[in-house]
Amino acid sequence: METSTSHCEGCGSLSVIRNIQETYGVSVCTVCRKEPGYRLVTRTDAKAKYLLQDQDLQELGRIEKPHPNKLYTRPMQLFLEKQVQGVAWIKHGGEEGIETAKQKQLDRRIEKSNAKRKNVQKQMRKEKKVKQTIQEQIEREKEHVHEFGEELYDDEEDVYRKTCMTCGLKMEYEKL
């Protein structure tokens, strides 16, 4: 796996990891590989940390390995952090651009969360109002005893009618 005629970019060592060199086009030894920039980053981490999309990572070299935690999913994709940083710098315009994009993303999430919370609160207020109205109606019906006014007779329909003086309930009936 090791040894090649190239020199390590970090320390100048002749012992270079061939797999890294072939995949990413970067000459690096086992010692320098652990330093920032030469570490391998998963696709998920690259997208989260540097705010990149799948199409941004398409042109980069990658090593695919079986996912250690999820055996039946797609293989894990590993990118060289230095190359991912380069793509992010081009896309966002440097370190400040990346931080600005992260802040915008955070602001959007907070705004979306607040809007959702407001909708939930609004819905809860509506439900509370409906429950309160129903409860008031039930209480009124429990306490209310109808006080009907004068009984009126309708000759055409041959029915008697009376109306509650308190709630306006109209009652029609026939006398036998």
C-alpha cells in the first residue's frame, strides 16, 4: 500500500500512501495523513461542515467503504478534507463566506422553527377557544330552565307554538 517515488507534501518523506495518491492525486505519508487537511471526511460531514451539495462533491476523488454502522445501506464515501475545503472556498468565497452561509442557514432554521411554533400556538388557542365555547354552552344548557311565553295556536297548520323567553327556543306541538 505504501512506497512510491513521490515525496510527501507535508514532510518530504519518501514513504507515500499509494491509495491516497491514486484516488486524490495528493502525495502524503502515514504521519502527515493525520494532520488537518489530509484527513478523510465522510460525505455527510463534508456537506454539513462546509455547506456543500452532492453536485459540489461530484468531481472530487473518493474512496468508498462499507458503512460500519449500517450494513445494508450505500457505501460510505470518504473525501480528502483539503479538497473539500477548496471546493467550499470556491463556492462560498473563503472562510468568511462559509461562516456567513452557516449563519444564514441557522437564521433560516430559527425563523422556520419560530413560524412553526407560532402556528402551533395559534392552533392551540383556536382549540382552547372552541373547548371554552363548548363548555360555556354545556354550562348554559345545564343551568337553563325554559320559560315559555304565551301559547299561540296556528289555525292553518293546526299546531300550537310557544317560545322560550330566555334563549328563544321555539316549540311546535299538537294537542290531542
